[in-house]
Amino acid sequence: MGTDGVSSGETAADRSAEPSGDSTDGATASVSTTATPDGVRAGLVIRGLANCPVAAVSSQHDGPITGITWTHAGGTHTEEFRVRDPAAVDRTDAAVDPESVVDLGDERVYRFARPDDDDCACRVIEEFGCPIVDVRADDGAVFVTLHLPDLERLRDVVAGLDDAADHVEVRYLVHGAAERDGTADRTLVDRSRLTDRQSEVLRTAYRMGYFERPRDANATAVAEALDVVPSTFAEHLAAAQQKLLEEVLPEG
């Protein structure tokens, strides 16, 4: 599977630097305005991908699988990846058998092809117009890094992956927001501080619309989905929110 751009020959800054014909004193006016984007950088871990040969091989491989790239042509998805232990490929029972392409000494490149369908997690992500910045597979899971225009797009991607994977988790989130002086306030959220249960509570509440205004689901509905009483849901939610707030709010 594999990872975060559109460039223009003439930028707003280039155009603003051109001489202005409206100047009355003959001086050249030059104004540069660069708005700070409100995008996010997110790291996702995707588990339970029954249709991913690379994830399957990684469950038999000692260490992460890297060098994952792919292409789409003529209705076919062709993918390559590198492994340090070729025997791991032989031990893997996958829906598609990868073929050896080239031996690089300490690594070997494998390739497989299959019909281009929506069961591929990377394909699902690309359908939302999100190039994948980085990707690796480790212990049966796929780790991807994305650059997204806003949190709503991240929510769409996570929801879209539900049909292709058993479990999707946001491992970290870096959010760029402009301060009044134009500088960026970028916050790294370490999801590893949350317990598995706290992550599940947050994920379920978020997907059910508990944090929407007005709410799409109340505490009782979310608690029922989690098979706990509302007081237990509130306890887990408060603990998770406290940890996240400690990450994003300045000390003092």
C-alpha cells in the first residue's frame, strides 16, 4: 500500500510582487500576504485488512515493511513492497501471492497485481482526494500519514475506512492554526496516552455525533453502544478528555 501536492507556476506572492500601475509617485509597491492554512497532519493505524497482502506479510515479518508503492492502470492495482526476510512472504497465506522482482542485497522487492476495487484501504483514502504521505506495514497493521485540509476530511476518511478494515485509529494529530500575529500554533497530540478503552469511548462518541451541536446522540445512546452504563461512559470520557486537554492546552 503507499503515502502527502499541487503546485502552481505563479503564486499569489509572485503576483503581488509585480509593479503596480496605480502608483502615483512612480514607486513600486510590493505586498505579500500568505495565509496560514488550517490543515492537519494525521497518522492512522488500520487493522483487520483482510484484502491486503502487505498487511498479511507483515504479520509474519520481523520488523516493519517499507518501500510500499502502487499504481492504478487499466482497472488493475499493482503494488510493490520491500522485505528483509523473504521467507516471511513464503509463510504468508494471502489472497494474492506476491512475486519477487529484484534482490537488493539486504532487502528484496516484491510485486503483486489485482483488480482495482474499493476494498483496498489506500484506494479508499485516495477516493477522498488525499494523497498518502507515508505508509508502512507492521504486525498485521498498516500505518499511514496524511495531510488533510481540515478535521472534517479526516472524519470522512476514518468513516470511509470502516468497510475495508476492522479497526481504524488516529495515532497522532498535528493541527496548524493561525494566531492573531499570523504565526502557526501546531499541536502534537499523543494518542498513546489513552488506554484502549478510552480510545474506544472517544471514537464511538465521535462517530455517533456526541460532540456535534446539536448532538446526534446523547450519553445514554453512546453508553448503550459501548455496553456500559452512562456513568461509566462519563467516567471514561472525562479521563480521556483530561489527557487530551493536557496535550493541547499550555501549562499554567
